[in-house]
Amino acid sequence: MFDCLPVEILSVICDYIGDSHPPSVLSLALTNKHCYSVACAFLYQAIAIEGCHPQQLALDAQKCEDLLRRDSAFCHVRRFAVYGRCEEPCLCDDSLERKRMPFQKLFWSPYDYNDNDGESPIVSFMDSLSFDHTAGEDIHQLDACWGSVCRLVRLLPALTDFIFALSHLMPPCLLETLHNQFAASSPIRLRLHIIDFGLPNLEDGRSDPQELSLASSPLLHRIWARYCDTDGYDRESRPSYDAEIAMELVEGFAPNLKDVRLFHDWGNSHGVDLPRPAWKRFSKAAITSGSLQKLDLDGTRLYYEFREVPKEVLQRWETSTDFSVLQTLNLRQRLDLAGLTFLAECCSFPNLTSLTLYYDPGEGQAGTEPLHKFLCALPNLRSLALLGDCAQTVHATAFNPGLRRLRLPTTAGASYHRQLRSIVERCGADEVDLYRTVGRLPRLRHLDLSLDASSPTPETRYFVPQHAHPLRVREVLHLDYASPLSPIHYSPNRPVFNALVDSAADEKLALAIFKAVSQGKKNPVGAANTAAVPLESLALRGQYVSRTLGPYIRVMARPWRVTRDPRDDRRDVLHAARIDPDPEPAGLALWEGEGEGEGEGLERDVLAVFRQLWPEKAPGSNWFEDWESWPLEGVDDE
């Protein structure tokens, strides 16, 4: 049916399905040669090569060049990524040709384009990399392995993004090729993305022309850096200045740097007690305020606690870059009251469109009011993700009516200010009202909900039971243990009944929540001229409440995604699917290393509670096939 369509119409079709469902572009390309010639422009927009070791890198670059030449597709490539970790080959050279080529097309990529900023891709799998460039590395020998990649870059006239995601310094020959190919006079402005960014020599106070050339490159657009720092020192008890280097780049040394992500890991907390020496700037130029468009501050977790971002760090970033031009701010490190008050009262974000905030409001209204004030002062906010307990205290009036994406980690069966206590109230009218309230945001199209079945008790204990007492089946069921001794997060006194019911999420519940949110679209908030758009997708994620119930929760609290059919004549059709594959039912013993008797005792008592909720559907049936979610009250009646 596509044979007779002109090229212009096929291009529009590819453009449309390329955004909504990229695999369909490949299906269209395989129908006939005419469609393939048109779809090539979309299939080759992004290419990626894995730099596993130098010899394989050269072979893959040559294969990629041959494939692009075969389809005359050099002019279609917009994004080029080199990722992985360069290592010496562990096999003989004869086996290199038999290795599957890691070059892929648009329908597979390690990059997430669902960024909604119309800009460059997001790399999500690079958090595990650590910068390991050493001063003794032979730069010239490294250059010799990159000739094929440099040659391929010269053949890509329309390249707009180059992503370098290897754990060593960018080869000088590659950087020079990019500078020559995309000079200031070039009509194409290339954006260079460095994942696992680091300048170890400059950090140690040694001059390095290669590092200076990279840091001052006019092509440098985005850097992602992971660093270790506790009280100013890394894990080897050396002074850590990675954050200071990033701020110096923002303050004019990297003239076109627009995107910074820093991941703060733990350093040596038992090392040097002396104050860290002051940072000596490697740039002699005058300090100017930068113009970042995206700032992302993340941190590692230790014993279920996030690293905090102090108010002083926010003050330093506020002097380094102009917050008024910031479009995306991700504060995944925990923010306290002082930090949020500073953002709400001393900073202005008129252009902020995307916000991720992990805030601990504490108890009382003192911590809630700054959050409400801060959210109300963001006129152009379109995407919001609230992490931590702040989502339980914020009022719905703080949400901008123009929100299109919202992520709320909310306790299942809880309204904004009320926690439900019993099984009877689970999935009742209050919970349905919560979903409908969220749905009243007229521009909301994508929603991510995290159903938290942990205890509403603010108190926290850390312990490992030396002699675990089995669960006691009484009229009111609780988790009872002795011996509060070690670093495992545990929520005390959570009724087992409620924990199991709250965690049960299946296709039926996911579809019901989607319908409840969509029902809120009938009464949107905001101006009368703000048209409500339909909800397009819902992601539903559960959280494990305790290691005692872990085997059950891992089966029941599976993540689900519900999407609306993209076809115009099937918009009322909903598709629900699990986000990850079905799990293999695990053993039901609680603690690793415990005797079988204790594990079996725990299993018997939890299973007894489970069977009171979900009896066997057939004699001898498995428990993980017998459960189902509690129905939402009144959703299917409308």
C-alpha cells in the first residue's frame, strides 16, 4: 500500500512514528526498497560504537563506514556515540571479526531521547563508570587507535552531537578532528558530550595542555562527572576538587557549556582531619556568571540514606551560573529546609520547565510552606518529580496547571494529608479522589507513580535480629523482632495485612488508576482557555517494604506501564504491560545465612496471612498465581 506514496508523505509518516514508536520505522523500511530509501534518513540518525578495545574499535568504525556508504546515509547521521571501556583484547586477533558488531540503529540505543527538551540525548547507563586516566598513559599510542573513528567523523557533514563515554581522556587526535571539522565558521554547530568527565592532572595542580584544550573547547556542551568526596577528601585521602573544577568551567572557561551533572560519591570518612587546602584556579581569566540550561546534582545512598546537598553548595552554584536562564534543575540529593528556603526566597527561575526535587520537610507546617511557595513561583514548569516525604505534604494547588509530566511517590491508599489505616479503606473513595485530583492538571500527559507500602510511622530503626521471632498471627498483625543492632532499614509496626494489600499491583489496578486520573480531566484546574489534553502514559512502580515480606512483594509489586493507543481511531484503547520481565519466584527465607528452620517458620506465618487474603484458587495452587489487586471504588462505574 505504500508503493505509490510520494517521498514527502512517507517522510511525514516516518517522522511521526519515529517519535511515537521507533521500531515501526524499521518495519516500514522492510516493506520495499522505496520505503527503505526514505526510512534510511531516520534509521541512521543515531549511531553508537562500543570501544571495548582499540583493535575492535577500528574494525567497528570501518564496518560502520561501509554500511553508511552502502546506503548513502552519511548525510543522515545526527548523533554519534562512542561508549564502553577501552581494554586490551583478551582473545587472539583472528577472533575479532567473529565478534558481533555493536553498531546499532535508531530503534536500539543506550541513550534516552525522551528528554522533552529537544536537545541532546541522555546517557543513563554511565553511572557505574569511574574515571581512571593516569598521567603515564601514552597519548600518541592512544591516537594511533582512533584513526578510523576520526575518518568516519570527517564523513558526517550533518553531525550535531558527539557523545564520548569512555573512562579515559578524550584522544587529542579526535578532539582536533572535531575542532577542524566543526570550526566556528562551520554552518553546523556540534555539541560535545563528555560522560565520565575528569581532569586529574589539573586537579592535582599539574599543567596539562591536553586537559586544558578539552576543558576550554568551544564545542563542549555537556559534562557528567562522578567524584568521591567526604569532608573534602576522596577515598585515597587526597583533596577532591571535582565540584570546583565544574564550577570553574561554568564560569566562562568552557564558553558554551550548558549542561552539568555531578554524582557525589562517598570519600574516606576516616582519613584526614585537616581542612582541605584551598582550590587554586587554573584559569587566569575574569570570573563571569555562566548560563547553564541544565544542572543535575545527584548522590549515592548509604544505608538507605541519600547524601545531602548543603545550602552553601546551592549558594556557590547560584554565583557560578545565572539561575534565571536555567531550564532543568534536578536535585536528587536530599535538600533540607535551609536549602529550600534559599531557593524560594533568594533565587528566581522564570524559565525553569523541569524540576526533580528530593526534599525532607520534617514535621509541622514550617517545612511545608517553603515548598508550596517555591513550586508556586515556577510559572513555566512542565515536568515535576517529587522524591521523599515532601510529596505527602504538598497541596494540589501548588502544582502548575501547565504540568505535562508528574512523578509523585505517594503512599498507596493515601490522600495528600491523610493516611488510610485499614484494609477496608484501601482502594476506597479517598484514594480515587487522589488520582482524580492529579488528573485535574490540564496539560498532564505522562504520570509516574511510586506506590509506597512502607510504614507511615516517621520513626526509623536500624537492626539485624540475632534471633528473629516469627510473625505472630493475632487480631492485629505486626512485625515483631528483637535486638536492634545494625544498619538495615526497617519500618516498625506495619500491619502485614496492609503491607500485602498495598503492594498488590497488577494489570487491573494499573488500568483502573489510569482511568481514575483520566476522569479528573473532565474538571481541569486553571484558566478557562487552557485546553485539557488526554493522559498518554502511566508508570506504576511498587516499593519493597521489608526483607521479611520481600519474596512476596517482589512478585506482587511489579512495575507496570499503561499507554494510550497512538492511532487516531483507537484512542480509547489502553495497553498495559510490565516494565520488566516476570520474576522467578525466589526462596522465602528472610535473612541470608540463617538456618532453614527459622526461614521455614517465617514462610509459614507469612503464608498463613497471605492465604487469609487470597485463598487457593485450586487445590495445591502456588501462592504467586493466586493473588490479585484490590479494586478501586467506583472507577469502572463511570
